[in-house]
Amino acid sequence: MFTDAAARAEWEALGLDSLPVAVLGERRLPILHVDQLRSFLGLAAGEASGSYQDYVAALERVLEGVERSVRQVPAGHFATPTPNRGRDLPELVFNIHDPVALMGESLDSGGFHWRTEDDRERSRRFANIRELADFCRQVRVAWFPRATAVDAEAARAPVETEKGPLSYQQVLEAQAFHAAQHLRQIYVFLRQLGVEPSQELTAADIAPIELGDLIF
């Protein structure tokens, strides 16, 4: 998680167990969506850049892109460390899809309980590229029909998360960004392996998801 030993020591001294976290004096706030940071700082919530269904469609395209990219990884590099903190492809891809599956469940349960501590252990069940790509497809195919049934009113309903209450729209926005950012990192990984990504998604392709300049 940390490349800076001093940053890790500071994090441990604060007694925190997840990132990102906003710290202001004695106040601590785990962050899942940027609106939580705005509220923490006394600012108004931001304007959504798209509807719930806009984000559903964009995340669907991103997940298709992840599966397509996974199938391009040479078999001999299945366990090669990626530039994303050295996580191998199974762990990185599991980290993308596990919360997507949980989002689908949350639409019925009212709780989005995503933890990442055991991602690596849980991702060991994939033995090869085919199994990992099939997992990508299974999660996407299960999530998408449920997500498309959500109307604007339901998207504003509250859902409990490990980092405080959010709306379903906010959870979707956060996970769409998360998946798109990791897809961009997988593109870098493919190029490092000498593979040109197939049908690489552009900023226009993933709109209304907006990514910053930093890839890692």
C-alpha cells in the first residue's frame, strides 16, 4: 500500500485501517466518494456529471474493456507483478469486480460492505487467463440487468457503506471511477509486455466517468 515508509508510520500512528482518509485535527473521515470530503470541509456537494443510468452504461463499457484486456495478457504473464503496487493481474482484476458484485447485492440489501484486506487470498482461485476472464464476464452479466432496473428516485436512496452512508448514485460513481482507473493501469501493463491494447477506451468512451492525469 505504501512506498513511503514515513507515510506508513504516520498512517499507523493515527490508528487508521483504510485509505483514503481525511484528517483535520482530531477528526478522521474515511472517504469513498469525493462528496464526503466536500462535506467534511464544509463545502456543498458537487453536481453529478451524469445520471445513474449514464454511469451504469459507462461502467458496463469499462468492464467489457477489462475483460477484453485480460484476454490479451500472455499466459506466461498471468502472475507477473503489475505497476499497480506490484499486485498481479488476478488480484487487480478481482479488486475491480468484487465491489461491482457487491453493488448488485446492495440494491436489495441496503448495505455496501466492501473490504479489500483479503483480495489477494481470494484471487488465488483463478488458475489461468481464461478463468479470470470468465469471472469478469460472470460478474458483469449478473450486475448489469439489476443495475439497469434502478430509476432516478431509487438511485438517490441511502446505502450503508464501510465508510459511512452514501446514495446508490455516489457508490456507483465511486466504483465506476475505480474500475476505469484500474483499466487504464492494465493498458500500461499490456504495453509493458509488448501488447497493444485492443479497442482501447478513450475519455469520450468512458464519459461521464472523469479521470485525472495520474495513472498510478
